[in-house]
Amino acid sequence: MKRWIAVAVFMGIMGGTVFPQAVLALVETAQVACGVVATALLPASSEYRWWTIKNQDASNTVFLGGSAVTSSTGYALKAGDTLNSNGTTQEGRTFTLGDPLYCVVASTTTTVHRMDIK
């Protein structure tokens, strides 16, 4: 789902006064079913202002990486963990904004929730 929203961006402080500027941003949300074959989760883009990915599963780990990601080579996003574009997760791991991102699981299918702002 895509929606336009107004986002307040603080441009600076002059004489102790903050001057906000409203800008339009496109917010997109998606639920992606990650299976045993690499599935596109977050397309490559230099337009992201912010994004977050959450593994909603109660027990399955999702593995993240490039198009050839596997459960033995991927970055593990444990059940309930979140990864976002400020470069941190709940456990302090990092991932670079703008890289194409794929997901895979060792077995079954796990739904991953995604939200990004462009």
C-alpha cells in the first residue's frame, strides 16, 4: 500500500528558533512471504528516507542478503527482530541503506513486514 503524507523536517535553528518545513513523503507498506528460495524484500533505491523490516514470526529466523542468499550465508534476523535504515537492530547489527535486499528461510514460509518512506 502506498500513501502520501506530510513530514515535518527541521531545517535549522536561528536565534534559538526552530524553523520546520513540511515536505511530502511516499509511505509504502508490504507483507512479504519469505520461503526457501530467495525472495525480493526491499528493492535497491537511493530514494529511501527511511525503512524498517520486522520478522513477525514467533520462532523462525529469516536470512537477509543479496539475490543468492541462503540460510547458511545470510544475515540472521531472528523471530521478532527489527532492522531499519538508521543502521541498527535490537542487537546492534548493521545493514547499508539502498542495497537490494532478499530474504530466505530454512524451511516453511515466514511473513516479513516492511515499511519505507521515500
